[in-house]
Amino acid sequence: MIDGPYLVLAVLGALVTGLMTGVFCAFSVLVMRGLAALPPAQGVAAMNAINSSATTPAFMVLFLGAAALCAVIVVVTFVLWPDDGAVHLLLGSALYLCGAFGVTVMANVPRNEALAKLEPGTPEAVTYWPAYLRQWTRWNHVRAVASAASALVYVLALV
């Protein structure tokens, strides 16, 4: 079983990646389904409003804080290499950094930026909306699963 600073890091890692799992999961199973039920112009307008509000400090501290913590765990693990749990700590961090943070940067944000350029009632927005919903939600599922796997692996580091 890990101890000392690794115990604290693993607990914090499980906590923040678990919280992000909840955020991503809620979006996939509640928010996106609700937006899909709206007429396209309303769905586009609502999603653009959500994306604008996502850059508020409350969300950004959690989202970027989780990534920063995972990066710290990687550095501390490589520098000090604990007797127990090193693989779990590194894997938990990689899952979040690649599967949640990386997917956000490479897949979800570009789609959000493309959607933001469209006026909600235009034919372009109406045409883009179904593809946006499908692709964005698919990548959000990846973020949810990666975050959940990260939290699980951090918990496994504790046993």
C-alpha cells in the first residue's frame, strides 16, 4: 500500500477525476439529450451559452486543477518512484491527461469553436447541429470513461 505524499496524491487524484467523471457523465446523459430534443436553432443557442459559461472560474479550476494535479503526480512519481503504486499513479494520470484533458482540447473545443461561429437560426447551423451533437457527445463519452477509469486506477493505487 502506498503511503506519505503518494497517499494524499492518490486520494486527491481519485477525488478530482471522480468529480470530472460526474460532470462529463451528466453532460452525456442529461444535458446533451435535452439539447437534442430542442429545435436546432434553440439547441445551438443553448449550447453556445453553455460553452460560454464553461469558462467561468468554478469549472476551470476543477477541470484545469485536475489536469495540473495529474501532471504533478506524474512528475513526483517519476522523480521519487515509490516502492508501491507507481504504475497505478502514472496510469491514472495518463488516463485523465490524454482521455479527458487531451480529448477536450483536440475534439470538443474545436467543435465548440465551430458552433460558436454559426448564427443559431441559419441553414448552416441547422445542418451542422445534428453532426455536432453526435460527434461532441461521442467524444464526451470518451472523456467520462477516461475520467472514471482514472479515478478507479487511483483508488487501486490505495489498496
